[in-house]
Amino acid sequence: MTSFNETAIISYVESRIQEYCKELEKTTSGSLDHDIVLGKIEAYNEFLEQFGYDRVHCTLK
């Protein structure tokens, strides 16, 4: 069972990843901005994995 604080943090991290996924759609693949956003998504996903949660994947539209 997880605490409220842990649940809130994980929810925040997952929502940030979703926001970065939307931002990623607006960038050009291979551009510096695209790579920076990908790095942020990867960092948040590594945080989730560190605490035993599943990675969040961007869904392409």
C-alpha cells in the first residue's frame, strides 16, 4: 500500500510526462528541442522505475 504523498508524487510525475509528450509532438525530430524533451521524459521514467512503477509511454496521434 502506498501513502498519499507517494501517490501524489507519482501522479504528478505521470502528468508531467504526458505534458512533455504533448510538447514533443510540437518539435521536429532530431532538433535540439526534441532531444531535450525526450531527455526530460526519460529522466521522469527512470524516476518511476527507481520506485517500482511502470514507465509512461507517449502515444502518437
